[in-house]
Amino acid sequence: MKVLVTGATGLLGSNVVRVLIEDGHSVVVLLRKISAEHPTLKGLDIEQYQGDICDPGSIEAAMNGVDCIIHTAAKTGLNPARSSEYWKANFEGTKNIVEVALKYKVKRLVHVGTANSFGSGGVLSPGTELNGYDNHKFGFDYMDSKRKAQEYVLDAVQNRGLNAIIVNPTMMIGRYDSKPSSGRMIMAIYNKEIPAKTKGGRNYLAVKDAARATVNALQMGRVGECYILGGHNLSYSEAYDIMGDVVGVKPPRITLPNVLVRLFGILVSFFAKLFGFTPNITREIARISCEYDYYNSLKAQKELGLNVSSFKEAIKDCFDWIKENKIKPLDI
């Protein structure tokens, strides 16, 4: 098949492109800027088109002979908490992809959402695809815009005949993290930039496992269904210990009480607004860092063949690639 991939230079997109090539598919990528030297796509046999998901015409220009679309492109991040850019990229961009998919009658659209579009859970009852959306309480446009985009895709399936499946990854870690995204946390541990930890936790997944399940969704799974792609539910303490072991440094030992973390976030946000600077820790980030963001991925394991490989191996893959390519992490 000929598959169009959006967001192909991103962490998941780069890995998806490689799995597609490995499976013998022809790959078309939509890039804001065409470059043969991008570190995550260099040397790959792919067809490149310059365009933007916010420009329907540029998407259509890449659709010649395309059978399926894997839509990974998104604006991610939690800082700033509110920005129209999240809605432009995540909601309006997804609407454009859906309309093009319908117009060109693609065999399947695989839309990459986020696990945060479902309520999470704790150790004893991790979140599933049956959990309602309650993450609006945190005040992040990233989460809200991704949830609305998911609803738009599902509505098109139910009412307009779109053949689509949604995959909802948790925090992905691995090679080709050029931004870096999750790699920032690993490099922060390595550079001893995290002095303390919170009592929260989250779910982590090797990006290679997410990529394989995403490509499998072209031919597996049920139309109109959502699939959480998750791996290991770990407290921040557990995750930092493993990261420190892999990169060869001692992780932070101090655990801050939740009330102190939240108070710190409130104070930093107040002074940032007062003096006009961009803080690394905000009121919203402080609040969510105290939560247990755990998920269950059994549905994806059964229906999309999701594999859950080693967390330590994923960290090593990410760390080694960042060092090999001399990627400079952004400020934490």
C-alpha cells in the first residue's frame, strides 16, 4: 500500500515510517520543510511533499495514489497551558485530514490521539478506553484539543462513513527523538537538573512498540474504536531510578509533598505573569505532576498486537540516539 504519514519527523512518526518501509509499503510524508538531512528521516526511501495539515490544498497535493493515512502530526506540550496554536494544529489540522480522507476515499485513516483523552487511574484501577474524559480539570489546551479532534474523527466514522481507527499512546520513549520530547526527562536526569521528585506517576511505552501497533492498525482492529497504547505504569520515583541506572547517575532522592509542589507552581506562575518570563514549572504542570496517570493497554495488545518491551531498553535507545546525534535538549 501507499501510505501518507503526517508528522513524520516526530518521535512516533519517524518510527512509523521505518515500520512501514520494513513491511514493504510505499511511504509519502508531508513536511513543513523538505530536507534530505533531517536526522530522523535521513537516508530513507520516501516521497516527500512540502505542506501543512492546516492547509488542505497541500495535503491534497500529496494524495496521488495514496491508499491510507497515518496522522501523527500534532502540537504537543503543556507549557503554555493555553494557546490557540494547539487548537489550530490538533483540531483544525485533524479536521482537514478527515475531510481529505473522505474526499479521496482512503481505505483507512489511523488517527494518533493521546491516552489523556480518557480518564486515567491508579495502581489498582488503571484507565481504559471506557473511562470518560475528565482531564479538562487540568486546564491544558493540548489535552482538550486532542479530545475534540478524536470526537471529530469518531463522528465522521459514525455519520459519514469514514474508515478510521484511533490509537492513543501514553508517554513514548525511544530513538529518533530529535525535539527531544520524552528525552528531555532522561537528559535532565543525566545532567542532574531535577533536584527532587513528586509522588505522582505515569505510563511509559517504547516508541518502537507504539509504531508497530500504529502500523498494524492499518489492517487490524475495529473501525471506529480507540486503542490505548500503553506499557509500564511507574511512579516518578521508580522511573527516575531506572533512568539513573541506565545513564549512570544517581537520581534525585528527595520526594516533595504534594502541597509544597502545588504551592510552588502557584507562586512561580504568579511571578512569571508579574515579571513577564516563561517558567519551566507552572501551576498546571505542578498539579498534574502529583497525579497517577496510569493506563491499561490490554485492548490494544489483543486487537492490534501491541507488544510491551523493556522500559530500560527504551531509555537506552533514546539516550544513545540523542548522544550519537548530538541533540541539544531544550530547557526542562
